[in-house]
Amino acid sequence: MADTKADKARWRQKTYEKAKGKAGERYPEFRTSSGITMEPLYTPDDVEGEYGEKLGYPGEYPFTRGVQPTMYRGRFWTMRQYAGFGTAEDANKRYHYLLQSGQTGLSVAFDLPTQMGRDADHARAHGEVGKVGVSISSLQDMEVLLKGIPLDQVSTSMTINATAPILLCLYAAVGEKNGVALEQLSGTVQNDILKEYMARGTYIYPPGPSLRLITNLFAFCAKRVPKWNPISISGYHIREAGSTAAQEIAFTLADGIAYVDAALKAGLEVDEFAGRLSFFFNVHNNFLEEIAKFRAARRLWARIMKERFKAKDPRSMMLRFHSQTAGSTLTAQQVDNNVVRVALQALAAVMGGTQSLHTNSRDEALALPSEESARLALRTQQVIAYESGVADVIDPMGGSFVVERLTDELEAKAEDYIRRIDEMGGMVEAIAKGYPQGEIQDAAYEAQRDVEQKRSVVVGVNQFQVKEPPPSGLLRVDETVERTQLERMKKLRAERDNATARRTVDALRKAAANPDENLIPLILDAVKAYATLGEISDAMRDVFGEHREHVVL
């Protein structure tokens, strides 16, 4: 191995000359998604600074090597498969199936009407009820969704944003009915509205009122639901929209900075809430870059919290994250190849130190996962956990010259993005100017060009194609789901105490006009009175209005 920079330079030149070959072709450049050039060999000279200072120890600042001192030697990551479709009965059946198959946490997918604050019987919900997630319009639906699930033993993640406060209150109300106190509930609501403006689009209210609801939930959970994560700051959808790994880190952490700023302005102390902030990242195809991405994000967030926000509690500096394999990498062609992609992505997440993980199913590029493919996706995690041996060692890639160099480079690129966002006045202003949206669009365009021009190979798509029969055995949501939900809504409105429901909604509408009032207790009162998700959302729409996207070209 080369011992000096001069030796390495000579070795590199010699290998370049060999690679050119007789035809004199240019030696190809190898780059990650973030534009980092991959050298053919890495040595100690490629790692900047002292290992000890940058690496530290697991469970200690700067958390490069993990947020827990024993990591998976203490216990495995939470195996949390994202699921939900059709009626509450349909989704409840799938949750019990996954738990019986060895899943260790729930993850709820909601349909678009639920995400947008529309009841199943609203005109705008037609054709979308139960299609991409479960339909939840009231406490009645939530009671069915969670039937038979011990909420004091199972943690639940809910991928919900604009209506996150309502869904958490519905969950809490079911817990109370089943004798589980707020203090016993554990889980997460995504509740990350900034990435919706940037990359996904399921927002309702303008940024100001949306941030108020988020910080209201921070304060409520800090006092009443101490085991609950009131936000999952999400880079996943930013990456799915086409960002690079460096952009995913930067824009996610810049969103996090905006939420911490908003909470401080609302009068909260940083160590009062920061320990319950959680994150959600994508796991893409470049194995080494993805491992480095998670390590860089942890280290950068720890420094931001310690130096920018003066956090004192080490828990406030920890970046705890859920991860999900990249849906955008799945192909409709040769779907069995997706099993291999998911396995490699899941392995990168584990070697990068994830706290919980969802593995996509092989058929998700075609339809919602079948039971068989959902089980195989879960088995992928179980094989990694119980058979591969990688969970036996903490941060097994720590000290790898290439991984440490990639960690440094990704951290530097992310810092540069955050600096530019700070100069614009923060993430809310940057989004208003279209800055992150433009960066993501440019990165997505370049990635697609690489595929179309075969600079990037997608096995089975632009190379190694085969003729295949049409897919079979796919899960389809029955069209009767919408009729079932409409009948349930009609019955609910006829049987509930309408006067009480109306009174709680009116109280919420009045409180929404007072910027100093925390709205979560009033939302909780409304859901307990069987006011619907749409009625509660509309009460706040009356006061806050709706966000209209400002398109920047």
C-alpha cells in the first residue's frame, strides 16, 4: 500500500495509464449522486484531521458512530413496515399479520383525503378513498384501525403531516378508551410541513399557521406525551423527488433548524423538546455514500444543536432516524431485481446506524404490496439482523478510509448548502424563493439524463432487458371501499351527539384566531366528541386559509 502522497500519486498515474488501454480511451470518472469523485484507492492521507475528534465513541458527542453506546448489541433496530390501505378493517388485518410475522413496530400509511383534511364523503375525496393508504375520517375509524393492538407495548409511526395533530389526538383518544394513558404512548407523527412545500405537496395551511401547529404539538407532547416524537423531519421525500445525498442531508437539517427556531420563538427551551426530535431518511443505491450520509448527518446535527442552539443535554444533540429503502429505485421491469436492491439498501441503513427501518416490497412499482411480498421485505431485515453478523459490531465501517472521506465530503457539501439557506433568511424564505425546489429539480433532471444516455445503468431497464409476461397476483383496492366509508360516515353523523361535536369544533375555531393558544387540547376534545377530521380541518381552514404554491421557474 502507498505510504506517502508521492507514492500514491505515482501509483494512481500508473493505474490510469493501464486503464486507458491500447485504444487510448479516457479513464472513466466515477462519481456519487452528490458529484463526489470516487478515487480508485483510499489511504490514510485521504482522511482529514484526527480520527478520535471526528469519530468519538458510540453514544457520545458528536455521535458519528451512532447514538446508542451499544447500538444493535443491545437490541436490533425497530423493524417497522409501512402499511395501510382500504378501510380500517383492511389495514388492521395487515398490521396483525405483520406483527405475527415478527415486525416490532407499526407504521401507518393514510390515503390522500386523510392527508389533505377531507372526510371520505367529501366531493374532493371521490376516487381516492383508501387507495394509497387507509381511510381515517373519525375516532370511529381509528378505533377499528387499532383494534386488538396493545398501544402500551407497540410504538406506532404515522406518516401524516398537515393533519398530524388530529391523527395524534385520534390515537391518544383510542389509547384512553383502552386504558392506556398519554404518558404510556410511544411513537412518531411525521408532522414535517416544510418538505411538503418543497417536495411532496400534501399541505393545507400557509407556513405561519402550520409552524404554529407543529410547535403546539412540541409543547403538548413535552408535557403530556413524553415518549412520543412530535415530528419526523423527513429527507425521504426530498430524495424521492430527485435530490442528491448531500442535498438530502442539507435540506432536511435546514428544515430541522427552522423547526427549532420556531419552537424557541414560541417560548420553549431547547432541551425541553429537542431530545424528542426525530428524522427520516431515504436509503438509495450507492452503498458507500449512503453509509457515509447517515454518519455525516449525525455529526453535523450534533454540532448545530451544540454550537448554534446551545443545547446542554446530549439527547438534544442526537440525530435519531427512521429509514426507508428508496421507492424511486424500484422498477416495474424484472421485479425480482428489487429484492436485491432492497437488501443492499437495507444493509447500508444498518451499517449506517438506523434506529428503525422499512424495507420496500418487490412489487411496489406496480401496486400496493401483496401479503407475500410484504413478508419477504420483512424477512430481508430479519436475515440481516440474525444471520449476516453485521449487527454484532458497532459502526463496522468506521475507520474505512473511503467511508471516512465520504463522510467528510458530504458533511462539507451539506454545510455549504445550509450556509446559503441561512443567507436567504432560513428555510421558510428559501422555499418561498424556490431555491431548494430548483436544486432538487436540477438534480433529478441530471439523474434522468444519465439513465437515458446510459451513463447510469438500471438493470432490466436500460440494460439487460428481457421480454416478460404481464404481472399477476397484484393487490388491488376494492372499489367498494369508498361505498363502505360513505355509509360509515352517514351512520356516524346520524348517531353521534351533533350538538357536542359542533360545540367542540366552534371552540377550536375561536381558539385558532388567538395565536397564543395551544390548539392541541381543543383538537383532542373535538375528536373525543366524534367530530370528523374534515370538520376539524375546516374549522382551522376558516381561520388560517389555505396555502397556494408560488411557482418559481
